[in-house]
Amino acid sequence: MQKWDNQNTRNLITTLLLLKNEAEMKRFLRDLLTENEIIEFGKRWQAAQLLNETVPYTDIIQKTGLSSTTVARISKWLRHGRGGYRLALKKIHGHHVNVKSGASP
């Protein structure tokens, strides 16, 4: 199995950081990913935001259409990952991020 942190992914990250606005990012993501992949990533991000607001798993599953396994995985990474979700949530909200483990399966 190939390591995810490799030269190709670092190149991708550098490229994403060079894009200057929403229009550029939308164009790049649409060329890079299928429409379904973009939609899936959007749902996962929505789930992370809802989990941060301590919305119950059942409501998140209903709102996003994600599986309970995917929601549980997002919850795990939100609470015990590398801090990427928390960092992004702080950036979009500009305040302390609530990462309670109160949302239950």
C-alpha cells in the first residue's frame, strides 16, 4: 500500500494552496474529481460541521445520506485525528471549536 504523504500528494497540496479564490478552486476540483466525488467530500465536510454542533448521528445520516460508518469515522477523526477538521472549523467560524464527544451513534 502506498503511503498517502508522498511527492504526488505534496504537489497536489501545494497546487491547492496556490489557487486564489472560489472560482479557481471550483474549476480545479471539477477537472480533478468527478461530480460525485465533489458531492461526497461536501457531505463529509457537512457531517464534520454538524458533529461539531453535536447534532445526533441519526440526524446527520438523514441530512447527508452518508452511512453510519462514514459518520462515525468523521467523528473519530474530528476528535482524535491530526486536527485538520478542528483547524478548518476554526478558520471558517473564527472562534473556539466545540469537539465534544456528545454526539452519539
